[in-house]
Amino acid sequence: MLELVSALAAADPDIAHVLRAEARRQHGTLEMIASENFVSTAVLAAMGSVLTNKYAEGYPGKRYYGGCEEVDVAENLARDRVKALFSAEHANVQPHSGSQANQIAYFSFLKPGDTIMGLSLSHGGHLTHGHPVNFSGMFFKVVPYEVSRDTKTLDYDAIRAQALRERPKMLVAGASAYARTWDFARLRAICDEAGCLLMVDMAHIAGLVAAGLHPSPVPHADVVTSTTHKTLRGPRGGFVLAPARNAEVVDKITFPGMQGGPFMHIIAAKAVCFKEAAGDSFKAYQQQVIANARTLAARFIERGFDVVSGGTDTHLFLLDLTTRDLSGKKAEAALEAAGITVNKNTVPFDTRSPFVTSGIRVGTPALTTRGMREAEMLRIADIMASVLEAPADAEVIRKARVQSREVCDSFPLYPELR
Ligand code: DSN
């Protein structure tokens, strides 16, 4: 891999500089964006490989191009491994992203104008779960559900009542900013009563599900979508799982329905990721991800901050800054100046716009990959709290930057590539 980097430096110093600068940035900052992670060098190697050169429209054994015998091996490995990892009857590993996986799930079962019921974006849902500015909101009639005003958690009785009233064709479960455990069995029962399909987008929690630390949607859903790059710690990409009865439609809608040539280098890297996720150390990693998130959230609560729903069962939580008169936008900028990367995020019932927001989303997958544990979480929570308590104080920010850099330097990123 180092030879490849040297070749790049010789051919294109400008882009080589971007790669080096980004590697330095990743090493030197505390990455707490809940959807980001650091892949293994094995995943990096598969992604930066000659497999990118290959066109392979179709599926293993049934391609529209010659010369696919080697990439067929990679795709079969990826499919078999992800099926085993999640005990799924069928898998399609070709979706280029989570958004495309969701397109595939919708168009496998729905016609434009059909009704979907997904968690509102401002309550933790995702753009592709029915937001008006997204294809999902343009093609389908959307009746969003929300979390409870009291607990800021899903209210399954309210979801049931809404589903029975609205009779959607599909109920969409999954979120990008929801910290609590999903009850997929309950949602299945609701869907059966309301006569609708259940789709689960497990992108955020896929690593926890693979490790057996969050209930699996696979036995309950008509279709499950995911990305590979969040808690699952693989390359940037997506996949779809389905019961055998839905295998044919999912494959047909993926190709030729939605996508052209699959990214074989990424599919090979997905296969590596699925092998890693089935390995012995992956469960311990995910346990630590959750323990770290709980430790951080508890420290914020001790320091007087408002953690949405009072804690977390997963890899992330939301800090609600409403009572501090601090927007998520300003908090994100102050933390970034202190060497800590998070994203501004709406909180349930937010009165600010998605560009400003009243909260930040905090996640632990990436820091945990670097080897950080509870002791570091306590220190990081204190650094963050000092910044959020005085976001305009340059001296506080400077001190926090020094402290966050010390933590980073104790946990080198990709030391083998230095
Ligand atoms: N952008 C991802 C996230 O940050 O959660 C979801 O697509």
C-alpha cells in the first residue's frame, strides 16, 4: 500500500497532499461523528485495488461481461459472509450506498404515490425515510411518526394507532439519531395488524446487531437495508437483506432497476469487513462502543447537560443544548476548534432549523476503534463540557485543543502506515 501512495505522490502531488493532510487530521482530532469509523488496513487495501477496473453488471455466474471469474469469487464471499453474519436468507451486496439500498427496498415493493410511515428526520429519522426534499418524500406519500414528547423514545402504542389510522403500505424503522433499542418484534406485530410491510434501515446499529448487542430486525422485516461503514466498520457502501421470498425482486430492482456496474473493489472490501465482523474481537469492540457511549452520556448528565431520553443503549446519544442558549451549529464550531469533531443535530421538537439546530450528536465507534475506553471517555466528556460551557472563550478552547491532542497522540491512528 505504501508503494501505491508513493506512486500517487509522484503522479499527483496535489491529491497526495490531500491524503496526507486528511490522515494528519484524522489522527489529530477526536472523531465523534456517530456515523464515522476507521477501517482496517485490510479493508483499505481491498478498496484501493485493481478490482476497481472491472465491469461486472449482473450477478456471480450471470454477468453481462466476460472476465468476471475472479470478482465472482469476491461477490460470493461477500454474500455468503453477510448472510451468515446476520442469519439472513438472501443478501445483495451491490448497493453503492445506504440511500441506494433504501431506494432498492422501496422500489422492490412500492409504486409512486404509495404511503410510507417513517421516523421524522427531526426526531432522529433519516432523509431517505420520507423527507420532502428527498426522493423518498417526492415519490411517496409520507406520514411521519415521532418520539414521545415526555420520554423522547418511540411510543409503540402511538405508532400502532397511527398505522391503523393511516394504513401505510410500508412502515420504515431505523434512525440516524436515536439512542434507544428498537423493538422490531413489536413493529412486526403492528405491521401485521395494519396490513403493511416492514422495512428496517439498520445502518447505524448494524455492528451492534452483528455482535448480538441489539435485537436483529432480520427475523421480523420484509426487507432490511444497511450501510457498511458505520458501526460495522467497513468500506463506504450499502447492502440489502431479505427473506428468500423477496430475493428475486430485490436483485432485479438492484440491477437492472437502480444501478449499473457494481463497485467490485468495494464489494471485496465489504467481504473483508463481514469477515472481520464475524471474528472474535468484534463483539468485544462493540461492547466497548456501547460502554464508552454510556460513560460519556453519564458524565454529561453529571455535569448538568441534557442528554435526550436520559442516556443511551447504543453507540450514540444527543445532547440537547436548548436550555443553555447555545445552538448546535455554534457548539459544533467550538468543539471543532478544540479538535473534537461532532455534528449539529436537531433534537426532538426542535424549534431551530436543521442548519442551526439545538443539539449535537455524539458517537463512540471511531474513538473505540482507536482503543479508547472509559477513562478516556471521562476525560473527553470533561474537555467537551468545558468548551460547551464557554464556547466563546478563546483560552478555554486553546486549552481544550491541547488536551484533545494529548488524548489523540496516546492512541495513534494507522501506526503501520506512518
Ligand atoms: N449521514 C449519515 C449519518 O451521519 O447518520 C446518515 O446517512
